[in-house]
Amino acid sequence: MPKTQTLQIDRFIRACPSDVFRVLADPDLRKSWLYDLPGAETLSFSLDFREGGYERSAFRFDGGAVFETEVLHHRIEPDESVSCTRILRIDGQTVSTSEREMTLRPLNDGCLFRCAERMTFHDDRDDLTRHRDMVTYLVDRLDAVIARSLNRVA
Amino acid sequence: MAAPAGLRGWVLALGAALACGAALAGPVERCMNLSNALEAPHEGDWGYVIERDHLGEIAAAGFDTVRLPARVDAHFRDGRIDPAFLARLDQVIGWAEAAGLQVILDLHHYEALMADPAAEADRFVAIWDALGAHYAGHPDTLIFELVNEPTDALTTDRAADLQARVIARLRPAHPDRWIITSGGGWGGLDGMLDMAPPGHRELRSFHYYDPWDFTHQLAPWTGQDLPARGWGGAEDRARVKVDMFRAAAPGWPVLLGEFGTYRDTDPAARAAWTGTVRRAAEAQGIGWCYWGFAADFRAFDAGTGTWLPGIRAALLD
């Protein structure tokens, strides 16, 4: 049976919600933290960041299996939240799906970024620990891209 | 920024471990439910009797399949199906096949199984043993649907176990016949998504009547006295798109086995909902069966012998 589990990752980001939202919504910025992973070849990427719009990408490591993500955005509230359904496929086979909500809430001199997911793992070679590692790593990258975009770091 | 230790290795191992290959496409694209006929206590009790010409109408309109709900358990005694009922099934299946249609034979309204699966399990298996023996050698254009809308005590896990038991018994005589299975919760989307991946020539089905208070408004038999309401805003349409996206997400062959609206719903809203669901399903590669042909959720007026233009266009144009 597929396993359904929930995941929540909170991160304080020293930027206002609108600056974080811009990095979620802008195709070039989004691709830079979400897909252009070290050692990976991005084969395709498209983003229609509207309610009902899709994000699709394909990439692979070292000429190996093709990873594909497909995301359907169903609710977007600028500077506040993004809700979507996401599918990860490897060589055409669905490995996991998730209902994801990302929210932004002003906090002190920045904002609290929260990624909450209801994950369904269709293959036991994927699991919550690995997914949490991946999301944590991606949020690190998101934070770094925001810092660069605000010229906080070189 | 370096990837966390082990992450890249996991990605590579995962990719290497998984086999290549896309999910199989299902056998059904556009299907019509012959609803409220053979699943009624007696054919005709619920306002519809199947006629040979109706199968011709359905085929000529552009459908490729009919789903035949049948309350077989009510006609199963002493280890055999009532020969008259079986002959009627054969007759309708024969009419459909002569019209060039595939047929889904659907075991419908087995209420005792929902109430007490443990007590009814052996009888359920025996019914399929009998159907399997009767249709052994029949062309694979006949599709078996093991149980309609598992619910109540027939949870997803129990339904999955029971359906797997039947499939194992059917396969020797039906090695390549498509067999439809469903999950709990009235055969809905979440029940289907909680199931393990399907086996060979196993088609997963879910039913879709969301929002319920729209699709069943004014229907007297719900016991809920649902008032008239509209449908069709951006949020309504987005919800359908998301649900079909979720249905297709596992990459299995999937059938939207029932969707429809009660006949007294505003015709324009009926057509809008029907067209939206159908297009969203097709966009995800999901075949569908409209519920239903000529009864409460009708697409066809059997009295005048004509299609309801709005529903016909929503399904086929």
C-alpha cells in the first residue's frame, strides 16, 4: 500500500514576504534554487505560475535516470501562500505525490516560511526521511538565492 | 552549496533501482453507464429498461464502451446465478458487442458485502467463480468490474484483499481480460489512491460526484433535501482539475467509472460541470463512464429517443 505521511518544515528567512514570494514566482529565480542542482543536467523546465497553471521539469544526474516533476498550482495568494499538488516521476514511474502548501508570515525583521506537505510514497525506495532531507536542502538553496537577490551576500 | 550527505547517492540509487516503462493505458475512453436497469430489484423498477436500439444509439454517438451495473447477488442462490438473469446479461452484452461496444460487467449494489464482508466473502468469490466460468473464452472486450463502490465495513484494505482473491481465481481462465478494482469510501478518489499499484490488466476505478450537494441537488432519494445550487466559478473548475490531476498522479491505468448530475439540476450548470469533468479527465489520460444513460442522471430521453443536447455536447464535442 502507498504510505501517506505529513511533513512540515519551518524556516526563518531574513527577507520580507514579498521578496520571498518573488523567488517562488519568478521562473528564472525559481529554477535557480529548485532545479539547477549540483551535478544535475536540467533537461526541461516550464512554469505557468497561475492558479490552474503547471510547472514541469525534467533533469538527471550523470546521464542516469530521468527525474520529472509536475506541479499543478491550485491556490496562489501573492506574498502569502501557494498551494499545489506535486508528482515526482523517475523514468516515467510515479515515486511520490504530495499536497503542498507554502505559507509566508511576517516575523520580526523577516518572515517565517513554512512548507507543509501531505506526502504519498508509492515506492518504498522513497521515504519521509529522504524527502525531508531533500526539502531541507532546497529551502537552504531558496534562502541563499533570496540573500543573493537582496545583495546580502556576494 | 553542497547537497547533504547521502542525498545525491540516494537520488542515483533510486534512479538506478526503478524499472523503466510508462503505465499502461486503459481500454476505455468514452463509456456510458446503462444505469438503473439491471441493478434495480427488477429491471424497470427504477424507470429504465434496456432496449437493443439504445446500444446502437450509444455506439453511433461515439462511445466505445457501456458499463452494465448488475445486482448479481440478488440472483445468486445455491451456488448458481438464476439462468433467466444470466440470459438477460448475455442478451444485453450481445447487443452491445454487436453494436461494436466493449462492455464492463459491474457487480452493483451488493449491500450485504458492504455490511459484513467477512460473512459474505465466500459468496462474493462464488459469484465471480460462476461469472468467470460462464464467460470463459469470451472476447476480452468484456471487462469485469468486481465490486461497485466499496463502503462501510468494506474498507479499502478489505476491498483490496477480497478483489485480489477473486483476481487470482479468475486469471487462469481470463489471463488478459481487463479487471476493474476500486477502493473504499464509496469507490472515491481517496480510496483508490490508498491502494497498492494494480496488477496485470487491472484498471483502477474511482467515482466522482463532487460537490455532492450540486450533483445530487433535488434528488428525492438522498434523504437530504438538497436545495438547488449553481456551479461553475473559477474555484469550482480548479477543484475538478486538481482532483483529476491527483487521480492520474500514480501513473496507473485509471477509469473515472461514474460521474453525473441529477436530472432536475439546471441544464446549463449540468452541462458545464459534465464538460469540465470530462475534459479534465481526458487531459490526464483518464477514460470515463458517464452516469447514466436514460434514468435519474440521464443523458438520453428514452421517451423521445433523443439525446439531451447539452449533456451530449459536454460529453462528446
